[in-house]
Amino acid sequence: MAAERWDGLLTGARLATLDAATDDGGSAAAPSDDRDGASRYGLIEAGALGWRDGRIVFAGRMDALPAAPADLAADVIDAGGDLVTPGLVDCHTHLVFAGDRASEFEQRLTGDSYEDIARAGGGIVSTVRATRAASEDELLAQSLPRARALVADGVTTLEVKSGYGLDFANERKMLRVARALGDALGVPVRTTFLGAHALPPEFGGDADGYIDAVCDWLPRLHAEGLVDAVDAFCERIGFTGTQTRRVFEAARALGLPVKLHADQLSDGDGAALVAEFGGLSADHVEHTSAAGVRAMAAAGTVAVLLPGAFHVLRETTLPPIDAFREAGVAMAVATDCNPGTSPLMSLRQGMQLACTHFRLTPAEALRGATVHGARALGLGDRGVLRTGLRADFVRWRVREPAALCYWLGGDLVASVHCGGRRVV
Ligand SMILES: N=CN[C@@H](CCC(=O)O)C(=O)O
Ligand SMILES: [Zn+2]
């Protein structure tokens, strides 16, 4: 018996499992889409959560525990009625970069648009200059506090994109730093190659030639184990659908999943394009058409909502939230943490913005930042508190799940466990 003891057991918890099929014999089916999940948390009062070897071994009511807590686990923690949720999954960030763009923020407040600034040689390309100039160690030192802030507010898996290097050596440097962040913080980091983020000045306007280079770098970066997925910025100030398609074909040749910055500033049929490739996600999607929504639903492509960018750019066109609900398109919520459009270092704050700007229910926002965020990364082993899944969970100093979306700022986290190990 002693050898089979669990590594840890949390008792007296209010579990928001986000899963109706729990260990206490709950019979309802798990929520299948956002129509079902709009108000569902899979709540278990007086709950217990046990884990061993990094995996959940029990998630249910305390009175259904198979033995006395002290006989079950080496480490028993009384949660005192606190809310416990799955660890948050931030499925869209650009948090590896050097410098900042606070002056660009000021410039926008006096009238210049994001697109004007980009066309004048600022925007993404100005962060490229700073990122290229930083050594790998400097880049890690500047990026680590941002990743640490996300984890401190409940994130247990995060995605990081390249896209501020825009040449082979600097894209590689960014991806290596992203991997190093995960090692430093003890949380999984998924890396996305975003070579097709902007056209670097040395290509002198030759976007097709640059896409040739991106397609050449991809297999080399993949061979080093640095790429989990491939992304592009399909937009008036980014790349055309035809150029994006070439990047996706290069990804497909390597068996890599794709995602896309789609329809952020204009409708460029990006959602339909990424869905055509069976993409994991279409991200931003403010201007996505009804046909784009239908294509996403058919392909199972997740809509990643980025309310931080919407808020900072003071956008007015909302993503088609009702159409996503109607079509059963899963909606994820992410920070988009980046120096230009979304200097946001809390996913919980992102959930708040998703509720206030996009009218997501708090349950949708929580599912968006957990199970649907995981799905947008192709990860089926996290985002729900269920036996057999990763023991990634957060104990919050609140009782009501809606409180996570209610408070602006503040420190609500009592503890964060990732793979059964306490990281906060
Ligand atoms: N839209 C393109 N990429 C980023 C912004 C990057 C930047 O401005 O530095 C985004 O997701 O919002
Ligand atoms: Zn982005």
C-alpha cells in the first residue's frame, strides 16, 4: 500500500473541473461545445484532488475518497473551501522580445494607427531591430519576468511564437529562448515558428523572396526540435493568402500543425484558409466572415480570442461570437502578450477583457483559458480536472468561479501546481 500512495491530495476544495464526468459518478456528458458550456463549470463542492507521478488520480467529492486522506497521500493540503481550477493555458503569446514600444503607444493615442506606424517602418520591425541586437542571454533575461508573471497568475502551459528575428539565426535564437523559459520556470512551453510575421527591411519589398527563405528555414529549425507549430500573419500589413498558403504547405510537408493570425484588421479569408489546412486555430478573427466561421466549424479549428489587442488598439469590430456559439466553434482566450498590440501579462486579466468586451460568460472565458486553449495547441491531456490528465491546477483565494473574471488585477493565486509539482 505504501508504494502506491499518492504524491499529494488537496481536500476541502471547491473544484471547477470543467468536466461533468467526474470521479464521484457524475453521469452528465462532458460539455461538447460553447452552447452547452456557456454556464457550466463542472463544480464539485467539498471536493478532493489527488495526484501521483504528475497525473491526476482522483478528482471528485471528498466523501468518495477510497480511504482516509492521511492513508492515501504523502502530502495532504486542506484548501479551506478555496476554488480550484485546471491550470490556465495561454495559447498565443509573443513574449520573447527585447525592448518595448511604449512610445508607439503614446503615438497611437495622439492619432496614428497601428497600420500607419507599421508602414512607416515602426511596429513589428522596430521590435525586430531590438531583438536582433540582444544576445541570447539578454533576451532570456528580458523575457523571463513576463513568463514568470503569467505563471504567477495561474498559467501552467504557454505558447511562445518567434517572429521578431526574421532571419535564420535570430528566429532560432528566439525559439531557443522560449524553450529555456520553460526549463527555468518548470512549465511546458510550446513553440510556434512565425517567420512570416513581417517583411524584414533587407528584403527590399520582396515578400515572395522572403517567403522562400522562411520555407527554407522551417525544416532546419524543426530538425533542431525547436518547432511545435507554424503560424503566419495574413493581413494587409503582413502576407497574402497565397504567401501564407506556401508556408502552410511547407509545414504540412513536415507534418507540423498550423495556426494563423487571421482577419485581425480586415477580412482576408484567413479563417477559411487555416481551416482548409485543418489548422489548430484561427487567432484574432475580429473580421471573420460567416463563411469563415462555417469552415472553422467543419474543420474543428479553434477561434482564439485576443481581447488584449482589441482593447489596446481600441478596435470596434467584434469577433462573431454568436456565430461561433451557434456553429459550435470552440473559443479560446489568450493574452497575445507582445510589445505592440497587447502588453498584457495576466491571462486572468485577458479573461476579464473577454467578458467585458466580447460578452463571453465567465464560464466560457474560463474554458477558453483552459480546455479550449489546450485544444488550440493540440494538447488533449490538460485543461480539465479529470483522472489520467496532467496534474496542472490552481488554488485561488476566491470561492466563485466568476470572481476570476471580476477582479481587475490583484493577487488571487494561493498556489499553482504543474505536473504535480508546486511552481507558485
Ligand atoms: N498581429 C500581429 N502580431 C501581433 C502584434 C505584434 C506586434 O505588434 O509586435 C499580434 O498578434 O497582435
Ligand atoms: Zn499574435
